[in-house]
Amino acid sequence: MERSGSESNMVWAVGLILGIACGCAVYTAIVIETTLATLQNSKTMVVLIGANSFASDDPTLERQLNQASHTLATACEVSYGVVTAGLIIAIGLAIRVLKK
């Protein structure tokens, strides 16, 4: 069975979005594992939590916690981006099905 040009393009688009979603899922898992490892550090209890940052007497710990917080925010933004792309593709597929 031969595919039309638009059907082939749709398959490529869905495949590309699937690849991006898998990459984002792996990235998010790595970020969460790294953040959990940082938070399980016994020195984590000696910190001051501010509005947008952490403060500690250990500069390494302070840097790690601030970086973990920033990385979690980035992971959240990446997740929202993947959800948005998925919704756009779902709408495109729905329009395609309803036109037939």
C-alpha cells in the first residue's frame, strides 16, 4: 500500500515528536535523579531557604542546591513544551480525521 505525500509527512512528524518526547523523558529522569541525590546529602539540613535561592555555610552545597532548583524549573518548562507539542499534534490529527 502506497502512502500519499501528506500521510508520509504526518508519519515523519509523529515520529519526530515521539523522539523528542523520549529525549525529554530521559532528560527529566536524569534531572530528578541528580536532584534527589543532592537533597539526600546529610549537609542539606544546614541551609536557609530564601524566596529564590538557598544559602548555606558550605559553598559547594549552596551551589548544588541552587543548581538543582534551577534544573528542576528547566525540566518543568521542557515538560510543558512536550505537552504543548503533543496537544498540537493531537489537534492536527483530529482535524485530519474529521475532514475525511
